[in-house]
Amino acid sequence: MVSFGRRAWPPLRIVTRMDEAMQYDVFPDEAAVAAAAARLIAEAARRAVDSRGRFLMAVSGGKTPWTMLRVLASEDVPWASVHVFQVDERIAPDGDPDRNLTHLHASLLGHAPIPPGNIHAMPVAANDPVDGARVYERTLSAWCGSPPVLDLVHLGLGADGHTASLVPGDPAVECRDRDVTICGVYQNRRRMTLTYPLLDRSRRILWLATGAGKAPMISRLLARDEAIPAGRVDQANAVLLLDAAAASGSVNA
């Protein structure tokens, strides 16, 4: 059983769609989604460390993933062999509340016995953001091989269909020759983001979507609608965990 506070949820139930697209599971609320995601990651970490000696994952920002990481801190995870990378990051000073890294540190460091050096931050404070993106590509290659392959990538889904910092209309959506790139201003910040080639090489993609605001995009994601950036991510090794509100009108709970 997955425990979150005083509540417990049944074992993860992954539904395979008949068209062989993305698998999914629906939970009552955001807390249950976060707890189920934490358990899925913990299981993936144990398998990866047993077979390859390390677990390499990348996480996006957002309220649900920060809850997921806090729950993950209490799971049975071989933390010394876990390396955490960033899917995307706002170009802002170190410690800025807009930075995903600020919340990543708050969720894991001090809660889980992960070595601080195992969290690999995007160098968005570089004088030239493009140079910073090249530095992060080298970091990924050093830890994840050439070309880099991550064990698990967590992605979120925006109400406009974006994922990572791959935003509708931004040239970064068309980037296919780099693993890390810089996008334009979105919600008042430029950003660094992983690109489709790296996302698609990942051994597992874990999508999280919560809240009624995501419901209109869920059906488009599951339909692999390439008119939205999220729909362009390969779904062969992907699973979607969502709450009842996000699932409303899109999938069978």
C-alpha cells in the first residue's frame, strides 16, 4: 500500500490502451498521484541500481512533483546511487523562488540522504545561456553516456499543452540537433530545457497531471496530437498518472 498522511491507496493500476498508446492510471486527488509516482520512481531506482549501478532521473517543476519528491524521501531508495537532473529551469539568480532548483533542494536535501553533489543543476546563471546549455549537455554525457540516456524523466502538462519548457510557438519546439536548448520568454522568464531527442531516448517517461485545468489537454496528449508540444513526446515507454479532476471527460477512471 502507498501511504500518504493518514490515507492509503491501493496498488498502482496501469491501464494499457487498446491502441498501444500511453498507459495511464487515475487517482482520487493530487496527494494520491504524488504518492503513486513516488512509489513508481522508488521501484525504478532499485531496478536501475541493481542492473546498472546507478539511477539517473530528471524532474520538472510544479506543486505535485515537489510533493512527490517529499514522499519519495521516505521510500526505500538507494540514494547514494541516485542522480537527479533538471528537465527545465528558469533563467534566474541562484536561490530565486522562481527557480525549480530552489524547490528541488527544499524537497530532497534535508529529507532524503542523497549526496548534494548528486543533484545536477542546470547552469542558468552562466553569462551566456547558450554556453550554459552546452555545459549541461556535457554534464549529461559525463553521467548518462553518449548520447545521454536517462532512466526516468518526469514531465508535467501545461494548460496550453506545453511540457518541459517546450512551449507552443517557441523555436525550441523544433530543436532536434541538441539535447539542451534555450527558449524564449515564457511567463516572464527565459528558460533552459531538455529537448525531444533526449526525452525520447529515456527508458521511462512519467507524466503527472492534476487539476481540472489540465483536462482539455489530456485527451490531446493521449491522442498524440502534435499540434501541442506535449503530444510530440514519444509514448512508447510512457505512463500517465492523473487525478479525477484532470481525467474528467478524457479517460475512464
